[in-house]
Amino acid sequence: MVTILYAGSMLYAIYDLNNVKYLGKRVLTNTPPCGAFRGHGTVDIRFAFESLLDEMARALGLDPFAVRRANLLNAPTFTQNDLMVNSYGLPECLDWVERESGWHARLGKLPKGKGGVSKGLGMACSHYISGASKPVNWTGEPHATVKIKLDFDGSIVVLSGAADIGQGSTTILAQSVAEVLGLDLARVRVVTGDSEVVPKDNGSYSSRVTFMVGNAAIDAAQNLKAVLIAAAARKLEAKPGEIECLGELYRAGAQDKGLTFNEVVTEALKDTGTITVTGNYSTIPESHGGKKYRGSAIGGTMGYSYSAQVVEVSVDEETGVVTVDKVWVAHDCGKALNRLTVEGQVQGSVWMGMGQAMSEEAAYHEGLMLTANMLDYRVPTIQDSPPIEVGIVESIDPHGPFGAKEAGEGSLAAFLPALTNAIADAVGLRFNDLPVTPDRVFAALEKRARIKGNGAKQNGGP
């Protein structure tokens, strides 16, 4: 049900739309149940929308970039279905991929039919949420909670229930706490996943961890910093407002020799022992979505990421094999807290999008699954991976941790339409069904050749 609602709601918040009609249906089948996947609820609808937008632009002789620029949002704003958009880096994403791909200099000038291979360029855009704003639990609990423990050895232990499933969230939590306290990362350790010692977390989904748990970690670090400043003020016989925190040094003025971090820790823990502070994060009601339409609360978030992509392909017209030569992708992540992690997440999104677009399919024949193993269910390997150039756009979201937004899902959905738009540019054929496998491409090319041949015969040709 949620997937259907996401698909309709997320038609908004990327372009300035005022008239949308959407009808979603659940269909009972005899196939295995579906589950959420990267870009949940947005991938198919974005593929359809961006494909139609490209087809319209080319039919009217318009530049696909110009069409999108003519329909951009003006942030901050609320969409027609009451989704809150505070930061919007899509214009910069478009600029980056247009420039880096050499779009205008190369579009329509790539080789066609040379050695049976035709090349083409395609582009598309996408967006995604930074965690769902509407509370998952109606208990009044925060969206995220983080605890920080400080002991006599000066060690700082961050306790979080958020699972790091490869996205690098543990590193981000450590970085966020170290940044607030002005300390080296070596002082910070993160403990996750042990439900006996860490606070409950709602889960690593919807690209929520950096935004929500990151904000909770910052809140906890600020609370610990207040405790340390109060301790330094007592020791230095000054007011807390006079204390300057320089990470490893706390002082009450430029002329003051001050106290080392370890001395402040000793003072803070005197009479109390080990200190544990708590940080929380909750979304604001304005971000929950409205009540105008059924399901309009789905898709509400505190910050949307944005992505634009250009894909270059080669199509072998004798075999139907499509090769992705290169991908240019720009992603608005608000603020890149760890640039290497952001680049990896964006490349991973493109890579998974390539799988969906070109090879992965849960195919059935008379109710029996045809792709029930990893040999038949074709996942791209490193051998299939094209060069992927990543441009990081920083729109600095006012609600994000240090301005950050999601980076792990938003770039997936744009690859699918960018690929098929590139194929259309290469060979003049549009594909509405995915994946675009060699047999489907070959069949489409063969069908066109037959139609041309029949037309020639009807006109008196041989």
C-alpha cells in the first residue's frame, strides 16, 4: 500500500506541478510478495515520467534540459500536495551534468551505424526523501535517539541503535560528534546494534539515518559539550558563557592558560562518575504532508535530495547488446559530510539502477519463476560497470545535520529513463518495458526493419 502512495505523492517535489491525476491499484497475483527496494516507490513512476518528458521534448524539437529548467521549483516552498521543500539543488545538478558531459557539443553528433554500432546520449532527473517525516510509531517517541557516554579516560562512546549496513552511517555519527566537540576522531567510538546497551532505533531505511540519527547525535554532543563547559567554568571560577571550547583546550579568555580536555573531564565526572547524555531528533509537523488527498502524508520529509544524470550508450544493432559507455551524475546531498562516502553511495545507486534497467528481472512462466538463482537473475558485475563521474552539489538544507540530506537512494531512479532516452537517441526506438535486454532490443530492431520492408514493397519497391 505504501509503495502505491509513494508513487503518487513523489510525482511532486521535483518539478513545479499544479495539475496531477494519479490512480494507483493493488493487484492480487499468484507470484511471491514484493518488498521495498532502493528508491522505494519512486523508481517506476520516475522512469515513466522522465521518459514521457524526453519523448515530448524531442517531438517538439525542444532541449530536454530547457524543458526541465522551465519547470523548476522555487524553494523554500510547499507543493500542491503539501510536501515541504526547503533546499533545492536540482538547477545546479542540471548545470553540472550538462557541462561535464559536453551535452550540446555532442548530442546528435555521435557515430550512428558505424560497424553496426550506434551511440546516443540521454538525460533524466530524480529525487528522494531523507527519511519519512510522519511518525512511524504513534507513541510520542522521537524519530531518533542517541546516547553518549563519557568516562574517566576521556573516551567518548556513541550509543546508537542505527544499523550500518554498508552506507557508512557509523562513520558519520563519529564525525558529527567529533565536529561538535572539536575533538579528533580517535577519541570517539561508536557502538551500534546491541539492543542491550543502545537506544532503540526505527531502522536503516528511507535514507533516514544520516539526517535523523545524525541530528540526534549532534544534539547529544551539544548536551555533553554543555556539561563540559559547566565543569570548566567551575574549575576556572568563571561563568559558562565566558568559556571558550577549543576541543582539547577549554579557557576563559585569550590570556587564560586554560584546562586540557582530560582535566575538564576529571572535573565533570567528580562526584558523579561516568556521564551519559541523551540526544533526540523529531521532525516538525509542517513536514508531515497535508490532508488534501488520501495518502498525501506519504512522501513528506524534512529534506529532499535531487539528482540529474546523462548516460552515453552504444547499441550494437546486429546483436541488440546495449553498452553503457559513461555516466555523469550530479547529486544534491545538502552537505557532503564525507565526500568519499557520498561518491560511493551515488555510484552504488547508479549501479543498482543499471541492474534494474538492463538485466535484473523477476520473470515467471505459468506461475514458475525463471530467475530463481543468481546465475539467471543477472546482477551487473564490476566488468559491466562503466566510468561514473560524480558531481556533488551542496544546497545546505536548513534542517539537515550540518546541512546534509540523503545520498544513498536519490540517484537510482534517474538512470533508468536516462538509459532508455539514450537508446532512443542512438537508434530511434523507445522502450517502455524493463529490463532492456539484448533479445528485446534485437526484436524491436527486427520489427522496425520488417515494417520498413513491408512499406517499401507496398510502395512498389523490390
